[in-house]
Amino acid sequence: MSIQFPARSRVRSAAQTTVRYGYAPLMLLGINGTAIALAAAGASKLWLLGLLTAAIALSFAAERVLPYESTWNASQGDAGRDAAHSMVNESLILISVAVIPLLAAATSTALPAAAIWPTSWPFLAQVLLAVLIADLGITLVHYASHRIGALWRFHAVHHSVKRFYGLNGLMKHPLHQTLEMSAGVAPLLLIGLPVQVASVLALAVAIQLLLQHSNADYRVGALKYVLALNEGHRFHHLKWAGIGDVNFGLFTLIWDHLLGTFSYDPARRFTSEQLGMAAKPDYPTAYLAQLAEPFRASGACHAEPSDPEPVAQEQQPVR
């Protein structure tokens, strides 16, 4: 005989509804909006760490209140490795913000005529411009990493995951993380990106990675066709070459629509068996082994998946 607790059930239901419809706006508008307001006011860069900590805590809480797949909340012997990836790669992002004034000064000295950043625009508009430009650069490197074997060696680390949760977003080889961020930020530096805008962009990248790989079963309605969030990004982690080579955008899916790489099927349900790499089911799982794998013979790409899903593909990218 089970005992019902109606009040507790109502509280849980209310919490789940809040996560389903309020979590993404809180992260996208609340956390990022706070960062924009603080940066515009010239606040200390220490607020970056505070907001990032709050975002990570919210991410884990949302995944437990309303998980897409409850088993993905439990460590599969990968929690320590993912934490190491996250700390190293987030540190790289924060360090990049610290060196931007030096890079910006060097750029303005070497190419004074190139500094055309619209400093007269409202701060919010400057941030949105930076996001769109960075999104294009990062998306193109991501796209190329699925088609060029040398890049795939490093990007494969990210695709070795078998569960989908917030920290997966920063589970990347640091060299590939650096390449992606350089492609996103270099064009901005060339046209005079202000350090305050760069600070907001750095936090926005981290927030986006948490949302994009979140195990929280949140909803954004029709925005899922425009914003690069978890509903669409799960398709990118399907383990079959060709089928998973879709939805490359970090912030938006605009470039995917233009590249013809957008994919979405509302009937698809994801499990761990569909994630990872079909051609490399035994990819190393330890942190140091993953850092070394791209430099080994076993880190080479495979042109064909070893266990293809029964869907015809016109092209099989390197994978």
C-alpha cells in the first residue's frame, strides 16, 4: 500500500513546469542579461566567475528536477574526466578574456584602419553582433571538423560521450577548443572588439554549452528551429556518420539552415545506445588518454560507420 503526498506531488509538478518553460529563459535572458548589465556598468571581471558558478548550479538542479533521460544524471565512470575537461576548457575561455586587451592593442597598432567596431551602438546590440560573428566562425570550424580528418581526430573527443548532460559541452580536446574559439574571436579582434563585450561573450559561450548539452527536458517552442539548444543538438550526437553531421551551430541554427545541415525529427527519442561513435565504440574514456588519442595511429578517422543506422545517406563524411 503506497501513501500519497498530494502537496509534495503538486510542488514537484510546479517545479517541473518551471524548469520546462522557465529554465532556458532564465539562463539566456537572466544570466546573460545580468552579465550584460554588469559589463555595461564597468563591474569587476570577478562577476564572471559568480555568474558561471550560478549557471552550473542551475544546470545540475534543472537536470534533476526534470531530466530528459534519468540515467544520464548518474555518472558512468566519467564524472571526474568531464570535470577535468570542463575546468581546463573553461579556464582557457577565461584566460582568453584576460589576454584580449593585449591582443586588441597589438591589432590596433598593426592594423589601425581595421578597428571599425561600432562602439556607438547600445551595449546590448554590440553583444548580439559579437555573438553572431563568433557563431559563424565557430560553426564553420565545427563543420570542417566533421569533414577534414586532421580536425576530426581532435573533435572526436567531444563525440565519444554516451550520455548527454551539461558538462558535455566543455568535454573537448583543448586544442580543438582553442581552434574553435580562435575562429570565433579572431575576426572580432581584427575589427576592434572591446574587452567588456568579450567578457560577456565568454560567459555566453559557457551558458550556451550548458544549455546545448543539458539533460533537462525544457521547451522553447518554435525557437528550437533558430536557437542551437538541446532539442536540436542531440541530433548532432547521433553516432552514425552522415546522420550525426547536422546542427553545427553554437548559438544559432541560422548557418545550418544556410549550409543545408539543419535536421530535426520530433518523433526521435534518444538513448545512450544512439550516442557516441559507431566507428569507434572503444574510444578511450580516461582524460589523459583522450588528450593523447589524436596523436596516435588509432586516432585516425573512418570513412564509413561500422554500425550504420538504416537510413540512406548521400555523403559519408570522415568519422
